[in-house]
Amino acid sequence: MTTGSKPRIKITYATLSADNEDLHAGFEAAVETARASLGDHYRNFIDGAWRDGDGTFEVRSPIDRELVLGTFARGTSADIDAAVAAARAAQPTWAATPWRDRLAIVRRAAEYISDHLMDNAADMAIEVGKNRIEALGEVEESADLLRYYAQTMEDNDGYDHAMGNLGDTAVHTRSVLRPHGVFAVISPFNFPMALATGPTGAALIAGNTVVLKPSTASPLSAQNLIQAYVEAGVPKGAINLVMGPGETVGQTLQDHPGIDGIVFTGSYEVGMRLFHAFSKTWPRPSIVEMGGKNPAIVSRRADLEEAAEGIMRSAFGFDGQKCSANSRVYVERPVHDELVRLLVEKTEKVTIGDPLVRANWMGPVIDQRAVDRHQAAVAEARRDGTVFTGGEHLADGDLARGFYVEPTVVGGLPNSHRLFRDELFVPFTAVAAVDSMDEAITLANDSVLGLTAGVYSEDPAEVQLFLDRIEAGVLYVNRRAGATTGAWPGIQAFGGWKGSGSTGKAGLSMYYVAQFLREQSRTIVD
């Protein structure tokens, strides 16, 4: 990509460093622009118009609770009814729009997002506390999601394929994938743009219309996404935004009879409740993307420095607030102590503070509940095992105004301990010594979740054993950039097995758009 005549470095989640001074200057200028908009008012978007709700809710930055991001319209059941009605009214015309024309609109939205990379990333960094590399990477991913999903539709010729016949040339049969109707998308705080862009974009590409409900912690990134769709020419009613709490707005959307399919990204507990409750009269598509308790396995034949670097980056990138975060490590006993030493050494070099400052790699967790989860886990680790490093709630000076904790490495716990089982969503990873690769894989698979997993070994047979036996949807081998994190559209498909996903098909892959469609066989006789 270029900005004017200058080539621009492409930032992804696997970027190890970014020394482009123009990039940093552009981001810092965008932060100042974002600061000037703090406290603004934002409305819902229904049937092509911006609307107020029933009062507002306030969003403050986790970086500094004195920073009021803005006030946001609080949606109601009436707003959901209006949004669904608008989406249903718009859907037949949108579905009848030639698919190549739909792709042209979605691709324009991708370009708009790329053109506003710095502004969107600065908003996101203030909104959820990402460092600049994470924020820039997510905005880049959002644009690439739209481009890649559009390309998969094009590669499949609009999912309209001729079938065979039984010798009668007068008989012509085609398999056509057709939209369901109206999709609800409920997106989380941790990837506030990408995990709204991917499902809304795929639904629109497929000819569905959409009602989006973002997390109340991160509605500004959703506002920026809607603006991209509006500027690209998505027609009124095809994309709608209703903000507000999950227990009211989200539940009303989930229960609404006018919703034909739903995408939810969030916790296992909430996702499973939705999955069981969503279909009533007949099965409706529910693409439920849930959490992970993601293991890294380290062999005695591993490059330990590489393993420690990859574990540290995946355990503590964006404060462990990724469903793909590396929250448990199984290492063969002969190299356990050395791996822990290297991991502690790297963890203690992590710079923590205001993530808008270039030097800081780790910022705050999202809220006080996350701080409390971290501190409860640390207390259990101290009681039942050993805290190798970290564990503190940081509340000195300016950090007292935000939600800052130390990245934490623990060990010496029983393998059955809840810290090896429960997804915490904080910067916390537990290490256990094992006697063999076989034991490590068995322990890694002993989880209801199966999202990502990584292995470090220089032995091809051990790597193959891992690939053959591990129960997870996204696998990484000897990856310095991240043991369990860092998927990118069209590069790594991202979807979970077992309790981490509901469809067996992944996002970021060539199979994603097809999940928003249903197959129809058409046999026509001349």
C-alpha cells in the first residue's frame, strides 16, 4: 500500500518491529485529532439515519478513567424492532443487486478503512488500550477481511455452479448459494473493528442485511466501521447499528423473530447459551466464536530462546485479552527451568504504561473486573504454586487512573488446577513440566476448548505428532512472532474446534462467506 507516493509499511499482528518514522508520526498526529473529539456524542444508525436512543451511556478509556471517550445512544427494544424492520425491507433489493456490484461497494469500504488507518487506529488505542502496533494491525486486518472475503466470492463465481447430469442434455442443474435474510452480529471489545467488520462484511457480500450490536466497552470502532460502509454506498437499511448493554439490546436482538442468523464472538458460557436458545421453529445459522485456553508445547529439542519469545508475545500481547492468547505451557522436564528462566527474563523487559506512548508495549486491561480476575488468579497461584514473575496491580502515579497489571508467569500447580482450565482474558500464563511429548499433547487436549495451539521442536517427527493429534483449529510450529496468536485473512484460517466454535469452518478463510448462505439446487428441463 502507499500513502501518496510513499510506500507504507504493512502492520500485522506478527510484525516484530516497526521503525518507520513516518508511520509513528502519522499515528501520533491522529492521536491528537482523536483527543480533540473526546466527549463527543454518537448515535445509533437505523435505516440510513443517525438516531438517538433512550438516554445515553458513557465510555471511558481504560488508559485513564478521566478520559471520556464519548456518550453513546442507548438502544431500546423499539430501536431493535426498527433496525430489524429496516434490514428486512432492504434485504430483497440488496440480495437482487448483482453480486459483482455488491463486491464493488464492499471493496470501496475496505479502501475507506485503509485511507483512514491512522484515525481509526488512534480511536481504537484510546478506546480499548491497544498499543499502536496492535491497533494499526487490527485496522489493516479489517480492510483485508473485506478484500479477502470479496475475493472468495469472486473465486467461486458468486457461488453459482453448474452440476452434472445423467446423460439427458435437456436437463440442466445448478447449485446456487443464496442468502438467509437478516443477520445479527454481536461483536466483542477486544477486536472492536475486525470482529465487527469480518461478519458484517461476509453477510453483506452474501446478500444478507445486518444489524450490528457492538460491545458497550468499544462502540466507537463500530461507529467508524459504519461510516466506512455509508461512504462506500451500502444502501439504507442494509447495515444498521444499535448500541447498548448485552443483557437488554443483545438479548432482544437474539430473541427477535425477524433475525434469520446470528454471529456472536465472546465467552464460552454466553456463546453456548446463545447456541442452545437461538433456534426455535427451525434451525437457524448461529456462527458462535468462543474462547480458548490455548497451549504451547515445548520439546527438549526446541530452540528455547525462540520458544520463550513466541510464548511471551502470545501470552501478553494486548494484555492476554485475545481468545487466542497463550495461557498455558507444557514443557519437557529437562528444559523446564531454562525455558522458565528465559520466559521470565523476556517478561521482565516488557514495558508497561500508557499505550499511546511509543515505548510502551503493554497497556491496561479493559476494566476493573479484569483487574480483579488477574489478582484472584495471582492469589491462587501464590497459594497453590509459584509466581515466577509479575502478579502486581500497578497503581502508582498516572497508572492509578487506569487498569494496569503486571504480565504474570506462574508454575508449580497441579495439572488439574483451574488456572490450566479457565479462560482468564488477562496477561497470565501457567507453565507445567511434563515427562514426554505424548503427555504434553494429552494435557493440551484435556480442555472443552480448542482454538489455537503451538509447538516448539526441531524434531520433524515430534512436529508431525503434534499436528496429527492436537485438538485445535489453528496451529503454529516454531513461530517466534507468536506461539498461538497472529492469524491474518487469507494466510491463516481462524476458527475453533470443540467449545471454541460452532460450525467447523473458520473465519479468515475461503469457507467463511459460504456460512452466510444456504444451498439451493435448481434443475431445469428444456
